[in-house]
Amino acid sequence: MPLIRDRIRELLHRTVASAFNLSGESPFPEIELEIPKNDQHGDYASNVAMSLTRTLRRSPRAIAGEILDRLEDSGDLIHRVEIAGPGFMNFFVQPRAWTEVVREIHEQGEAYGRRDAGRNRKVQVEFVSANPTGPLHIGHGRGAAIGDVLANILEACGYRVEREYYINDAGNQMRILGRSLYCRYRELLGQQVEFPEDHYQGDYMKDLAREFLQKEGDRYLHLPEEEAIPVCGRFAGDRILKGIREDLEVFGVRFDNWFSERSLHDRDLIRETIRALRNRGYIYEEEGALWFRSTAFGDEKDRVVVRANGLGTYFAADIAYHKDKFDRGLDRVIDIWGADHHGYVARMLAAVEALGRDREDLKLVLAQLVSLLRGGQPVAMSTRAGEFVTLREVIDEVGKDAARFIFLTRRSDSHLDFDLEVAKMRSNDNPVFYVQYAHARLCSVFQVAEERGVSCDGSKLPPLERLEQPQEHKLMQWLGEYPEVLAASARSLEPHRIPYYLHELVSLFHSYYNRNRILGEDAELTRARLYLAEAVRIVLQNALGILGVSAPRKM
């Protein structure tokens, strides 16, 4: 059954089209519905009349009045419509229409909210993709949560989703990693080493050096440095990547594919990609270097892909990597990047167009920085200096659920303060506790009902017309909004909408619970309220499942 907001939108669309004889040649307004902040302004409000003023050259109130006169509803959906202010149309929904939402939730169960908007199109979400030069930190954790939940949302909306991690196992950072390990290795063997400041100085490098020494002995001490460093780099990179895999598994994140940057070089894909772009006229030579003509696609300047010394740039590898993605048959690619990649967006979109794809086929989501706090006080984080709290340490301290949920409580392009002490609180100040407690509270109600011999299985439909309080209607309205929230999250690539929705739904439920007895003296009303309560529990469980967060029965 279509959502109530969709039914109202379709009703408005038909009415406007017939009332004003709008054809495909006339500009037809996008019909938007909003939930008013003030309940007295209805269940939904539309500004469609105001959006038609330029086309019809009439006042919005007059247009709204004509729409209202022509509105054809059988009476099972709209209770009444009011025209307010300059021409807003406020819709009040029939109470019995809300009860249909609750019935639908019970019928669909864990499938409630899911849609087929994606029509099985193949989408890849590439996220985390941290260099294997050190353990994951809290910033990587935010990217992991955003990418994983976004993949869950897209799957729930009918897309075939592939999760990918791009392993940056080539280039200068791997040489620095190898030299960092080599220096620590020499120190363990008694040599005086001046450790470069720009190398990886964390204690994890000393641990890796001890492991390397135990495995290899002192034989690399007697080899030329240019032979020892690549071996050290591969050893350290493999061990660090193994730790990254383990940390992500603990965090509830899995990948379908781990793609090695080194494979681009091994298969000569970078040179092939540059050759293909050159044949299209998008690569030219100047001052001994090869340049990509990204200004042809709106970038502020052209970009070097091969330096004058013959070495390729990171950008060249990224172009080849994205060409490989699309060659695998992907309809759309979504990359989750750190905020420091902001200046990289225009050139990457230009490259996708140069490869013959629509720039809409690539979506770049930037995850802003995370500030780690403890009781409001900042915790220092510096990767190479080694003074940082790892993602694994955060998970061990606050738990996977709290970490994942809190990472998603702000828009991905907004800065996030993550307070370790707040994340451990068993109070409403902790956003994940606030939501999970509602689920546990509902489970407790059902347990008490069972002990009293009151059936909660919903096999016999209760008298839902008894749910006549405004708070009950508001709860049902928000339950009915869940599929739209999920779909909007997929369209906008904004997973934070789910925690926002959960907070609002739980706030409504707690307020309702504190003012009303679910298990009362009236047996029929009790059955109806239990039926509503189970619908709330189902939606909470479904939405928490999308977030990869547990729905506990006891707390």
C-alpha cells in the first residue's frame, strides 16, 4: 500500500492537473509535503498553491481555494483541509487511515520500510580505504560507519550493492613505511639510528620490528638498504592490513572486495588508461610531463598524471582505478572520502566524464573530521607521532553499538565531537542508549502482558479504532514515515537521517508511554495499544538493523 504522504501527493497531482489543465508543456510544480511543527496546522502541509502563482498569475490563496474545491477524496484518507497564511494547504488525515499503517507494519514485519527503487541496479560503495601504514583511528571509524550504513540503506531500497576497500599499497607512503620499520629493526640490533621526523613513529612500528626480527633474524642488516626497505614495507603493510581487517570485523563492517593499488601497476592499467585518454584528446605533454585536460570539464586547472621524471601521480592511479570500476559493469560508484580530499572532487568528476561516463555515475561523500573528547576535554590524535587513540580502543571502551550510532548522529559533512564518557552513559544523554532503551522497554511490556495472560501475537486484529488519542495518531504517522525516511536517505546519500528519525520516534513513544497505561483495565484498549506498541518495536528493530546496531530485549 502506498504511503499516506504518497497518496496525498498523488491526489494533489491529479487535482492540480485537471483543475488548471496543465499539460506536459506547462511547468508542473513538484508537489512537496512537510510535517508541520505545530500539530494544529495538520498532519501534512503543502505550498503547491504558491508554486503555481507565476504560471497561473493568480494569488496563492485563490489557487488553493480552487484546488480545495476540486479535491476528490472518497473520505477514507482526508478528514479536512485548511488554507492558512499566504496559501498553505494543511491536510488533516482520517484517524482510520493511520491504523492501516500499523496493520501494514505487522503484515510486513522485518521487510517494512524496504522498497525496490533501485530496481537491482549495481552500485559500489568504496569506503575506509585507509593506507596500510598504521591502525585505524576514529576518523576511519566514522567513514566505516557512513559507508557500511549507506550500503545497508541502498540494499534496503533495491540496489545490488558491492562494498570495496581500496588498499593503497603502492607509492611513497609504502616506502616511508618500509624505511620506518627498517630503522626500528636496526635499533633492535644495536645500531644508532636517526629516525626521520616524517616517518611513522607509533609504538606499533616497534612491535612490528620485533616481529620482523623474530621471523627474519639479522640477515637484512647485511643487505643494501634499497633491497631491505621494500621487504620491510611489504611485511609491515601485510601485518597492518591484517589488523585493519580484524578491527573492521569487530566493528561489524565487511567488504566484498579488497582491491590492491599494486594490481593497477602489475596489470599496466595506469599506462593503458592514460593511452586511452590521450587518444580522446584529454592528455597532452608540457615541460616533459603529461597533463590531463581537466579544465575541459569545469576543473580550475589541468592536472599532472605523469611527472617529468616519469613517475605517475596518485591521480593517475585513481583515474585507472575508477575506469576499472566501471569496466566491471557498475551502474554507479559512491566513494566515501575524508574531508581533506575536498580539493580532489572536481578533477575526479572530470576524469569520469573524460572516460565517457556521466558525472552523476560517481558520487563523492566527504566525511568531516572527528574530535575525540573525554568528559569534554580533547584527546590528542596524530598518526605519525603515534599519539592517537585507535578505533579498536574506542570500540573496546564504548562498544560497537555506541560507536556506530554516534558516528551517524551528524551529517557526514559536519564536524563531529565524539565524547567517550557520553558514549558510556546509561542515560538519555547517550543517543544510542536512548533508542535501545525504548526497544527494551517495549519488550518488557510484552513480557508483563504475557505473564498476565494477555495475548500479544497480533493474530487477531484488535479494535484499532480505539486508538483515538492525538499522541497515538502522531506515533502512527511517524511509523508511516519510516519507508520515506529510508528512501530519502538513499536518494540523498545521507545515513544520518535514520538516527534523526529514531530519536524523534523514540521521543514520541517515551512521551506516550509516560502518559498512558498500555496494560490497563480495558481489555480491548489494551489489545489495541499492544498492537501499536509492537509496531513501534518492529520499526525500531528494522531501523537499528540498518545502522548495524543491536536491538536489546533487556538493558
